[in-house]
Amino acid sequence: MALNCGIIGLTNTGKTTIFNCMSNTKAEASAFAFSATKSNIGMVEVPDQRLIEIDKLIRSAKVVPATVEIVDVPGLAKGASQGEGVGNKFLSDIQQMDALIHVLRCFDSDELPHIEGSVDPVRDMEIVDLELQVRDLDLVMRKIQRVEKLVKVGDKDAKKVLDVLHVYRDHFENFGNARTAPVSEEDRKCIQELQLLTAKPVIFVCNVDDASAGNGNHYSAAVEKALESQHTQVIVIAGKLEAEIAELDDPDDREMFMADANLAEPGVNKLIRAAYELLSLQSFFTAGPKEVRAWTIRKGMTAPQASGVIHSDLERGFIRAEVMKYEDFIRYKSEQGVKDAGKFHVEGKNYIVEDGDILHIRFNV
């Protein structure tokens, strides 16, 4: 599915290092501010142990995980909304994202100078927020001007839209983000086409030093405290350490390396799963001798819509979906075992696909 997650933050926070750990695209990381001139795009495989467990029973020719597109947006700076640093071009790139991963620098380094002169992730977060808010305020003010003209000519719906826009304007002027504006879900539809930057769901990543990989440090603790009322996810990752883990091909070497760092799994795995969840995505599986595969769909999709992700012919000619729950398949070891246990279901066009469903689509075109 054409859904993506953008990695944002001030320049020299370690964004590109984390992008390289997550992605199949290896971008150049630099110690020089504003050295990047374009966004990096890569596909990220979503770690899912369920695929491996299904394959243990199926023994298919290959295993294909779900993927999400990740975009590494070059680092921002104070004044970006007025063209400073990389300027407005990359604010436009952020506008095209479905969700955001905001990387905050939570490590000291003499070799990598901080653009603001000192390490303070809470201040950095506020700088980036302000730049996004200024851009959003500009978009809202432009729409206010257009809607005011409609009000003057007697458009019945325009007055309500104008009232909602005024709420957003006041919220931005008080340094608020669109996602926390005091409006109803219905009212949010009034600004949907603006693709406001601060309306996008966000995960905050504290990029810490190697020694703090397991439990974070005082910088990451300050971020968590600053965000404790916002109901958002904060993930601690040691970007430099993760890069070293990503370079190890031998699984045993990886396990040993992570054990030494007090990590149960690579931190980027947690980040990838969190991004998948942030985008309101889930996976269903197809399983056979040729491949065991995870398919990405939005939560709430029907069986025909989900089958269309595999191929448009399946959605157009959908007849029924034969459904096994992942837990049942693992418990009863085979499709026949699931049938014998009475857990095999045949579902029609109104069936809402659940996370972990194993589907076989019957169709005719």
C-alpha cells in the first residue's frame, strides 16, 4: 500500500543513521549540517515472527514480510519555515507523509557539533514543532481568506468551516499542534485537504549513546517527562550501536552483540512495528508451497478490499474468503487440523479482516 512514514528532526540528530538501520536503502550520513539536498526513500520490512512460525509448518519456497515506505527528510533548522537551512522544500516533503518519526539527539559528541551549540532534546523538539506550526498557520490563514469570501456570498456551510479554522488559528498562535486542537473528529474534516504537518501522528525517538541503549539517559528522561501528557510513544534507540548491529550478517554474532548491550532485540525492530501501528496498519497472511507472505492493509478493511491488495482481479471477482486464525493454525498444525477442530471459516463480502488472519481467496473473473 502507498503509505509512508517520514523521519524528521533537526540536522545532526542521527536521523540518517537510523534510516539506514531500518531501510534497504543506504544513504550517506554526514557530520556537516545541511549537507543533504534531497529526501532519502527506502522500503522497510516489518519484523513479524508469525511468518516464521507459519513457515515452520508449511515449508514454502520463500518468506515475504510486509513492507512500509520510510522517507528520511533532511535535517531542519530554526527558521526553516522562512527558508533557513533546507527551508520550505522539505517542509513540503513532510506534508506528503502519512505519519512522522521525530528523532531527537540525546547524546554528547565532540565530533558532531550541535547546530544550537548544546544538547537539549526538549528545546530541539520545540524548535521543530514551531517550524511546523508556522507552516500550518500559514496554510490555515490562506484558507481563512478563501472561506471568508464564501461567507460574504452567503454560502451556508462556509460559516461553520470558518469557525473551525479560527479555532486552529488561535491554537497555532498559542504554540499548539493541530493534533491537540480542541475540535471534534467531524470538525477535523474541514482542514483535511490542507495536510497540516502537526496533524500527523508522530513517534518520538530518543537517539542515545551506546551505554544508554538499554535504559536511556537523562536526556531521554527529560523528553519522556515533557511528553507524558500527550499520549504519544517515545522509543529509545542507540543509532550508532544499531548501525553496528545491522552490519552483522551472522545471527549468532547479532545475538551476542545485543546481549552485551542489554538488548532483547534491535531497537529499530520496535520502531518499525510502532510505525506500522501508527499508520493504522495490520497484516494478513497467505500461505502455500510457493511462499508464505504478509500483506499490508488498513485496519477495518473488508475481505474484498484486502484481496485487492494482492491483485485487483481478486477484488473484482471476489466470491468468498476461506479464513484461518493464526493461533488456530499454529495450535492444530495444518489446514486440515483447523477444519477438524471446527475453526475453519468461510466468509463473504462483509467480513472485516483481522490482524493475523490466514486467507485463501476464491474468485472468478
